Amino acid sequence: MSFLEEARAAGRAVVLALVLLLLPAVPVGASVPPRPLLPLQPGMPHVCAEQELTLVGRRQPCVQALSHTVPVWKAGCGWQAWCVGHERRTVYYMGYRQVYTTEARTVLRCCRGWMQQPDEEGCLSAECSASLCFHGGRCVPGSAQPCHCPPGFQGPRCQYDVDECRTHNGGCQHRCVNTPGSYLCECKPGFRLHTDSRTCLAINSCALGNGGCQHHCVQLTITRHRCQCRPGFQLQEDGRHCVRRSPCANRNGSCMHRCQVVRGLARCECHVGYQLAADGKACEDVDECAAGLAQCAHGCLNTQGSFKCVCHAGYELGADGRQCYRIEMEIVNSCEANNGGCSHGCSHTSAGPLCTCPRGYELDTDQRTCIDVDDCADSPCCQQVCTNNPGGYECGCYAGYRLSADGCGCEDVDECASSRGGCEHHCTNLAGSFQCSCEAGYRLHEDRRGCSPLEEPMVDLDGELPFVRPLPHIAVLQDELPQLFQDDDVGADEEEAELRGEHTLTEKFVCLDDSFGHDCSLTCDDCRNGGTCLLGLDGCDCPEGWTGLICNETCPPDTFGKNCSFSCSCQNGGTCDSVTGACRCPPGVSGTNCEDGCPKGYYGKHCRKKCNCANRGRCHRLYGACLCDPGLYGRFCHLTCPPWAFGPGCSEECQCVQPHTQSCDKRDGSCSCKAGFRGERCQAECELGYFGPGCWQACTCPVGVACDSVSGECGKRCPAGFQGEDCGQECPVGTFGVNCSSSCSCGGAPCHGVTGQCRCPPGRTGEDCEADCPEGRWGLGCQEICPACQHAARCDPETGACLCLPGFVGSRCQDVCPAGWYGPSCQTRCSCANDGHCHPATGHCSCAPGWTGFSCQRACDTGHWGPDCSHPCNCSAGHGSCDAISGLCLCEAGYVGPRCEQQCPQGHFGPGCEQRCQCQHGAACDHVSGACTCPAGWRGTFCEHACPAGFFGLDCRSACNCTAGAACDAVNGSCLCPAGRRGPRCAETCPAHTYGHNCSQACACFNGASCDPVHGQCHCAPGWMGPSCLQACPAGLYGDNCRHSCLCQNGGTCDPVSGHCACPEGWAGLACEKECLPRDVRAGCRHSGGCLNGGLCDPHTGRCLCPAGWTGDKCQSPCLRGWFGEACAQRCSCPPGAACHHVTGACRCPPGFTGSGCEQACPPGSFGEDCAQMCQCPGENPACHPATGTCSCAAGYHGPSCQQRCPPGRYGPGCEQLCGCLNGGSCDAATGACRCPTGFLGTDCNLTCPQGRFGPNCTHVCGCGQGAACDPVTGTCLCPPGRAGVRCERGCPQNRFGVGCEHTCSCRNGGLCHASNGSCSCGLGWTGRHCELACPPGRYGAACHLECSCHNNSTCEPATGTCRCGPGFYGQACEHPCPPGFHGAGCQGLCWCQHGAPCDPISGRCLCPAGFHGHFCERGCEPGSFGEGCHQRCDCDGGAPCDPVTGLCLCPPGRSGATCNLDCRRGQFGPSCTLHCDCGGGADCDPVSGQCHCVDGYMGPTCREGGPLRLPENPSLAQGSAGTLPASSRPTSRSGGPARH
């Protein structure tokens, strides 16, 4: 090829290259391509580094050999001596090959939620998506922060909770509790949260759960309190709970003598001979003589606590202390004659014969005859009928019932179960009976069983109506047969009444004169029990709980209210109060309407278990233990209460006077009196004229003749002053006259048995003894003078003792009550607590400061202080309370001052204003709580946080309205435009030639350049470069930023703007590549082989003109390292170690890579340096090497034509990579991504499906119940231990447990087996791992968890806890000792002790009172002994007897003193000198008999007749008078002769 042809070919190639280079710069109407993104660098905003795999190519050296033959001249090889031969030569040289390896490299990308815009250094624009922001965060596109978080969350995506409690405790005064997205404050016990929800205020500690007190809570200070119990209770050691205090434990219950606890209250009792005073506490002496209780035969003397009977002269007191016997009488055994009148046993006593009966019998009212005991009267277990037998009883049932298996209860017989009870149509079973009924259109026969068709009743001619029995189902007849009750002539109501047989002729009459009743005998005055008269005066309007014609009938069962017109709503056997309707539930049942309980005979959670409690007893809802009705006890409620016990659990003691009582009702304790007695407690004898049980029967005896109070028999007509069968008994005290039938009118004083004349006791006077002694007098006949009593006291008219007013004590009432005591005789202890003082007379408490109330036990209420809390507090309303003692104001938090009138000064808050505010940035501080009120633009507990980006204003509640991601002012919301933006919403970019914040800076760009509105960076026009575009493009460069290299050849220069070449002389063409026709072509480069690398040979000089980047004679060498461009004159500006392109100066990438940082592999289809070459690979799935262009198969394929996919387990280029998928997962042949099998997920299929999911990609939801898991592959339910079924919907069957219910339970004695682990839940009475152990002593119930409550060494039944009482005790918890008169197991033993002696409740041994002894206390003390057991000896002179109880000497007539060692004083005689002589004329009486010894001429029984001889002063008169004396009166001489004159 000629040089010209080569030049032309080269020129065509250059022209094509220039056209390709210049085409993009030529505007042909195409759209301008987007500006490229700046490369991301570490440290740029929102740039995240990620690891990815890439191919890295390296040149690997290798030694290669080249063998070839060369011609060599050899000598001696022919006739010419030299010849050409050929020899093999091998040349070794160093070659290189490109080796590629897979390496992980760091790739920089925008973080999630961010994107990069052109000309942005980093990722500054938010990229919103539905799942970008968490916890309600709001995504704002294009903003500086992708997610604007709600308060309480933080983080780029609002993924972190803000722990407000870590900063200043969240502003909470006490405790701070962090919650997701928020927090809350809590207060310590005794405080409450303020309205600011941060600070805590002290509260009334009693207001929180009553301060933990069981009864009352007494507030002491704002935060302090103490617990106080109700009356009758005392505080336990824990200071909160109360236990019932025995009211008798404190000062004997204020009782003077004995204190008994009755129904939780203290009841005072007195010793024998005393009675309870009006205050219910003190005891007064009973004047047995005045009350007629002494029953002395002759005379009676009252003593303190007792009395003494005295006999007339010639009589002596019998052993009974009442009867008087003539001194010469001999006492004989009273049982010797006719067995003492007893039908069975007889015992002699000082009071006469005492009759006794064998077991099973009791004395009749005559106290002589023994009769059989009626066991049925003591309420045995029989439910309906009780038949008494000698020594026992037998239960029976009414018709329609049969006896239960327990022998006590009765069960209803279902007659309808057998042949419909004989009914033709329908049979309805009733309690104890049944009832037949007929179908519609039929009526019941008179036999009450058969049915006959209904007939129209006809009216007879005589006008009588036929009798038709009531029709069953009358409502049904009326609905189905309306023609039966509708007639044009007769009304429906009348005909229906006719059919019901209600048209019967009755006589009617009208009561007159406001009377009513069946016989018009009643008026409104007869209305009882609070009933009032109706408006028509024709009946009574009854109050709640009463009904009847005159309101004398209580409400029938199941009714209550006014006129008993309301129906009760009580269920399960509950009874209702007849007044209020309130339900009284039986044992084991509760609820307003007794709705919470099982029916009788059942128990358990669902009331399906049966219990066997006798006598209609209910059982415990859970355990089945019998809960007895009042009057019953025992494990099965089969035992009736022991005698003299009644009520629930037999816990109450009958209050009947036992000797006068026939029986005590076991349910309510009401007394049934024996004949001759009456009263609520049978405490009173029958009044005269009445007899029999309860004294309801009136005597029918003639006037003046009394009847027997027991039998009603009339007595004899005895003379005045006597009574009895033989009229030998004197009238008892209080009666006189014939048959003693008249009552004395002496105000309780005795009267003369014949005349009824009153014998006034000491202190009384007047004909009827009604008058007290006059002031200052006392004693018999009011003859004694009272002592000088002080403090307005008066003297007792009987004893002369000073009766002190309350508050005083002493023999003359001279002393005030000592501290702590008050009242009459200072016997009452003051109840003033907390240092209170009580008034000595009234006991009224004067409380110490801080206390008030009746007993000074109530602290001052809020607003009061001082003694008795009488002073009002003077603290500002609502801001404080005052100290209950001193009255000083205790200010609430936030207030100070003497009256709490001042708020805390600025900067302080809380109690006493002692805490400093922590508010920042000028926030206001609440004076109470210290809570900060933040100004606009700030938030946080202490206003320490500025508003988050995108929000402003108060509490940062307002959202900014700025564009281009601009922030806004946190206070007023005005937009703070970033550099390059302006306007109210930052919507405008900076105008030309300005940039920066608020577009305030001027650009420094020249030569037509524009500047960046943000940074002010100049964008130079084509042909210029430099920071301010002041530098023209250097030679060889042109275009924007002089980035393009000129292609002008042969010394041509290019335009710096357009790049067009200006050719030198001799050259032409676009690139000056065309040489003008030569005139003289010289030798040189033409003959040397031409110029290389596009160099042109200068036709004039013959030297090569090298293009940019090449040098050398033939342009065969590139520029030296570090130089580039035309003539290699320009220095490279690449980073150290990086080569630059020798032509353009661009930093040079290795083959196969591109990009400013050489970080990108060549795009698919290209390879080589700068990725400038196009791949030329055949086949279906080809790929070429990015560096060498070597063809290979695409990733995932292999084979000659790249048609075969990678085998399983391999992937990638050449299928060289091994898959890393686990659990049977397969990988993508190209990328290696794992495709997980069913039940697995994860990048390498290493994760099983989460709980509740299964199937491919774990997309299916399990349907297993009871929290069971499912197989992640199939979804089959994997039941936990204790569950079974396809969906684990069933529990294990009974006696099975474990996984699949495969194991057998080993629980014994009815224990329940836990279905999951087989553990045993023991039943009632059992414990142990397998419920094999019975409950130990003292424990009972399920698993023996409950503690027995049995007292007095009793044992409890291990299943139900029912107590088994030992001898001497009874009750639900064996808490009650046997009632008086009973002993032994179950208190079934009957005591046979006499004379009122109690017996030991355990052994039955009689505990004899003083004055008696013997096995049954049947014998009185022998003469000379007294006291308990008669072991003490009397100390009386002269063998005088003593009182067998007290040992007091009973002095014989004429003797007195403690030991009868003194003679009677003058004027006294008789036993103990208690009688006063009735002798006149100065005579003395015999101290024994009281016979008067007359003196001075007196005579007669009382020496009041006659008298001393009175002689006249005149002797003659005296002498004359003497002569007239009768013979009987004349004096005689001692010798008996005539007198001397």
C-alpha cells in the first residue's frame, strides 16, 4: 500500500473518531441527559458502608518458550565447504496472564430512607416508604431528617424509646416508670400524685384502704395514723387487726360480783342473796324478808347477802333454817314413813324427803311421782313424726313420704312414677302428695282421678245452680273455647264464675257503729302491734310484718312488708324478715337473695356432688361438711343440742330458770314453763287465781279459797292467818286472811297474818309502810339519828350509812373519787384515753389537746385543734391544716407563711418550699410540684430539649411548613432556609450571581460562568477553567472545564470553546490530517518504516509528528510515567501511586474497571481498559471477561455452548462456587441465593419457622389450640404435655398424663392427677407425693392445707375438718363446755347433783357448794361443820350451831356475838338477841324467852298493869283511905298476922 493510501485510511479513521466524539456535543433537539451523581465517600451524611462480593483481576507472571528453526551457515558440508543448514532455536520470555479472584469489598450506598440528588455530597434527601418510620413516625420527603418522631421516640427511623427517667428522674418527685414512648410518675405509700402528674402530695393515710386497719383508723398527722378497734375488741401486735376482747377481762366487765360473757357482751351477775342494781353493774342486797323469799315459819331478819329465820319463844330453828320446831320435838328420818311419799327413790334431807328417779324418767310436777321422759320433746333428729318409747324414740313420716336411709329425714314419694298415680290424663307430683288434671275440654271426676267431657251447665227451673268443680287449665279453655265463656245474655265473668262453682248463695250483713269482724265485735281499738284504723273505720291497716283482721298474725312464710303484701325473693331455703324482706340464709348459703349456694343435699363447684346431712341440713359449698340448722350439731347434723343449749352450733345457753322449766327450744331458746310458773324465763310463780304451764289457766275456786298453782285444785277454807291441807301453815310473807288469800298492802313489807297490819322494816314508816323515814332519821321506827354526811349526801333510812353522791366516797362521803375512777362509790373506771381526765361524778372526759370524743379516742378532725378539739384552725382554706395539739399551720406543698397564705418564691417549690426548681431556658416552675411549663420551642421534663426537627411552638405540637428539607424556628415556626434557598417556605432558589444563606453572598465567577446557589462554586463556560473561570483552556484542551482533548494533528491548534482545529500551512481536514499535495517529498520517516501510533510523517522534514501521549523517533513510546499530552509536556495530577493516561492525563484504571475511583466493573458487554471494547461472544448465555474479553459462560451456566445449568450445589461463573444453603435448601445457579424448603427461612435457610407459622416461607398460620406449637413443615400440631387431639383441643382422659397422654397417673385416695406432669392434687384429708398419707393431727382439707380450729384437745376429721369433741365439750369447734347439768362425751351424761351443785363437765363428778357433801351433794353438813365439803369446824360457844354455808354462828336465845359468847343487852332477847323486849314499867325481860320480870308493883305479861302504891300526903286521908282498901290489896305482916296500927 502506498503512503497516500495509508494516509487516506488513517484519515478516514480519524474523521470517524472525530464524528463520534463530536456528535454528543452537537444539539440535535435531543433531551439533555441527567447530571451525574457525585461519588459517595466515607463520612458523607447518611452514607452506609456495605460488603459485597466482586471479581478482582491481577496480572500473574509466567515464563513461556518459543521454538523455531533458523538458517545457519555450516562449514564442510559440501564441495563448496559451506552450506546453509537449519537449527532449532528456543527463546524464553516473560509473559503475563490475568487471574480473577472473588473478594469482599466495601461499597458505599445511601442509608435506608435516604437518596442522593445530583451535585449533593452525600445522601441528603429523604426517601419515604410505608415501613420506613416506626412508632408512628412521620416521613417527610426531601427533608433533612427522614422520620420526624413523636414525643418519646428517637433515632433515624424512630426505632428507639426515649428513657425519660434517666434525665433528672423524669421530673418525678418519687418514682419514675419508663414506658414505651412515654413514662409515668408513681408516689410512695402515703402520698398521691398531683395534677401535674409529677409531684406527690401527702394524703390522709386513713383514706388509703382505711390505713390497713381492720376497724377504725384515727388520723394523727397528715401522714401518721393509728388503728383503733370497735368496742369489745382489742388491737393485735401488728397494730392493724382486732380480736374480740372478752368484755369480762377488763376490770371484771365493771361488774361488782360475777361477769359472764353472753353473745359477746358482758352480763353482770350477783352472788346469792344479791340482785342487780339499775345500772346493771352493781349488786344490791336482796331483802328476802321483805320480798317474801325467806319463807320463814316465824320471824325473819335480813342480812347482807342472806337472811335469818327466827322462831318464837319455845321454838327452835330446824336444819333447813326456816321451819320452827318446839324445843322438845325430835327430828326423825323423813323417808321412813311411806318412802317419804316418793314413787321411786327417796333421800332424807334437812328440808324433808327428796325424791329421785332412775335414768329415763323424771319427776312430775308433784316432785314425788316419776314419769317417763318424752324424748320427742327434746327435738330429736326426726324430720316429721316422732313416737316416744320408754327409754327412746322412733321416727316416722307423713303420708306421701318415706323414711330416709339415715333414719331421721323423710323423702317425698313420687306417686306419678307408678302408673301416673291412677290419673286418667295428667299426674303432677307434689310434696307429700300428687294431683290429677285433665286435658282441654275435660273436667275432673269427683274421684279426683278420672276425666269426663265438659258439658254446658244448665239452670234448673227452681233457680238453683248446679255445682261444678273448678276446671283445670281454665286459661287454656278460655283461649281454645271462647264460645264457652261468651253469651249475649250472661257476662263472661259471671259464666266463668258459674262454671267454677262460685255462684253460691251467701247471707250478707253490714256491721254498724264503726264495728267490723265476723260478728261485728271488733273496733279500731282492737288493732294490735301498731296497726292503725282504715279510713272507713271497718278494719285495721297493719304495719310491716303483721296481718290479720286486727293485725295479730305474723306474716305467712315467704311474705313480708305492710299487710304482708310483698312476696319474698329468698332462694335455697332462705327465710325473709317479715318486716324488711331481708333474707336470712341457711348455713352454707350466701348472697342478698341466698342465691349463692347449692340446693340441699348437694355441694361442689357445679353442685353435682351429694352430701348426706340429716334434718334438712345443708353442706359446705366446697368441702361437703354439714352446716347444721339452729338446734342441731354433729358431723351429719343428726344430733340435737344438749339440754339447755340452743341456736347455731348449739353455741347459746338457755336463759330459762331450769327448775321451773319443762324444756328449752333447741332453735331459738324459748322457754316452756312447768306448771305453776310463768315469764319469758319461767322465773315467776303463778299469780293468785292462775295455774298450769305458763299460768294461762284461771282458777275456779270460791272467793277466798286459793287453788294449787300446778294442778289448779282448790284448797281448804282455813281460818285467817293459816293455810295448807291441815291449815297448819302460817300465811307466807305478803299474804294474810282466810286461806292467806289476801295480799298485804305494805309496800313489800310483811304484815300480820290475821289482821294484815303492816310491820314496817327499818327505814319505812306509816300505816302501809309507804313513807320513808323523815330527813335525818333511820332504822326501825325511824328512831335513830343520821350521822353528818358531807357533799350533799343523805343517809340510808334502813342502815343509817351515808349514801354518797356520784364522785364521792368515804364513811361520811368526805373524799373525792381517786384519779381514774368515778360514779357511785367510785367503782367505775374512767374510759378517758390519751391523757384525758374524767369528771368524778359523771365520768365525762375532758380531752387533752389534739383529742376529742366520748373517750378521747378520736383525733381532731381537719380544721380543729386544742383540748376537746374546740379551737378552729386559722390556716388559709385549702392550703394547709393545723397541728391538732399546738394549732400551728402545717402547709401543703407549695405554700408557706404563718397561715399558709403565701406561695413559694420563684425558683422554689414543694413542702416548705425547700426544693429548688430545675427548669431551664426560662421555663416557669409550678410552686407545688416543681413541674416546668416550657416556653415555645422547648420540651422535656425540665425544658432541656429543643423541639425536634420539623416541629415548633408550645410543647412542640406544631409541624413546620417548609420545603426543600428546610428547618424552622422552634419558637415561631419561621423557616430557616438552607444555603441556596429563600422565601417564606424556602421554595425559591437564589437569583443569578448570588449564593449562600439567604442568598446574601455574591458570586465571583467570570467569563459567562454560573455559580452554585449553595456553595458559590463556579460552573465555567466552555473554554474556561479555574475557580473563578479566569483561566483559558491550555493548549490541547477545550470544552466545559477544558475536559476535552483536542484532536488536531500536524501542529494544528484547536478552538478552546468548540475544539475545531486551525491547521498550519500544508495541512487540512477536520483534524488537519490531510496533507496538501507535496512539492518535495524527502526521505526520512517514509523510508524508515513510517510513524507508529498514529504519528504522521512530515513530508518536508521526514520526521514523525507524534500525537498526544506518544514520543520517540517513530512515536513508538508512550509518555514517561507522570507525563501526558502533546509532546508529553503536561504533568499528571493523579493521586500518588496511580498512573495517569499518557494521552488524556485521566487517572488510569486497570482493564475491566471504570469509574472515578475504578470501583466499578465494566458493564455487561464491554471489557478492556476504560471498558471501551465490546464483547464478541457467541452462544445463548455468554459472558466475557471484563478485562481480557475472553468469552465464558454466564453465571449459572456451563458447557461448550453455555446451555447447561449449574449442577445442584454449585453456582456462579463456571459453576465454581459451592452453595451454602442449609436444611436441604437449593441455591440460585447465577447468584447463589437460597431457596428454602418448607418450614425454613433465612439467607442460608438456617432458621425454622417462628412460633405459630409453617409451610413455604412460613406463610401459613397454625391452627393449634391451647398454645400448642405446630410442625414447621406440615403444620401438624405438637401438643404439650396434658393435651391431645388434632388441634390439641382435648385434655388427657382421667388417670392419664404427659406427652400424648401416654403415662398413667399414680395418685391414690381420690387425688387428682395434673395432666401435664402427673403431679397429684390431693383430695380432702390426704397429702404426700401420691396422696398416700393421711392428714397429720391438726390439719385437714385438700392436701391438708387447712388448719383445724378445734379447741379443748379435740380432734378434727381430716376430710372436712369437723371436730370430734372430747368428754365435756360440744359445738362446731368444741368450744363450749357442757351446759350445767350435763357431762361426758357429747354432753349426753346427766348430772345427778343435788342442791344446785354443778358437776364436772368431763367426769360428771359433783362439785358441792358450801354446806353440802356426799357423792351427789345430797347431804348437808353435820352440826358443827360448814363450808365446802363441810371440812371446816364451827367456832361457836356453848355448842351453838353455825350456818353450814358461811360458818356464821346461829346463837341460841339469850346469846349474841360472833361466837355467841355475849349475853343479850338489856331490852333484847331471843336467838342472837335479835328480838326487842316489850316490857313496861321499867321491867327487864328474860334474855332467852323474853318474859317480862315486873317490878314496882307492875304486873301482866308486859308489866303494864298496876304499878307502885301511891299514899296521900294527909295521914288522916291516908288512914281513911286505907280503911276502904279491898281485902285483896291490904298489906300484910311478914308473919301473916294482922297488921299493927
